[in-house]
Amino acid sequence: MKTCSVYKKTSDNWCPNYNYDFVMVSFCQTGPNPPINGEWRVCVWGADDFGMERDFKNKDEAWQVFIEVISLDNVTIDELKLLEFISA
């Protein structure tokens, strides 16, 4: 299973952030036996145990949301909630 990950700036506290003000945004498959919510996932994580994610049944839709998130100048929890992400 391959993952594409990008580090992006944030002004929120992700408990903790990477290098003070970064989060990791990832696009991946959920595994060979995907959960009910979908086969593709976009997730955003801090350096420890706080993250948000959104699952998709359609790879292209997931990729579009991934591109939308990494296009943000500042990846915030509120912005992700607007994009229908949930706490992981």
C-alpha cells in the first residue's frame, strides 16, 4: 500500500506539531479489506496522537480533496471540518 505525504504549515496545536508549525497530510488506501466508510483516505496528523481524516469510496474524489488540503496556506482544524474531516 503506497502513501503520498506532504508537510504543511498550520497555526493550530496538533499535540504537538512537527517542527513547531507543520502537520503531515497523507493520501492512502485504507487496506486490502477497507472499512465501511471507503477504500481511500486523506488524513492530517500532528507528531503524536491527534489527527483528522476523511474516507472515500472514489479514488479521484479523495485525490481532489488531498490536493485541496495541500493547496491551503494554513491547514487548520476548522478548515478541515468544513471539508467534512472528522477526528481520528
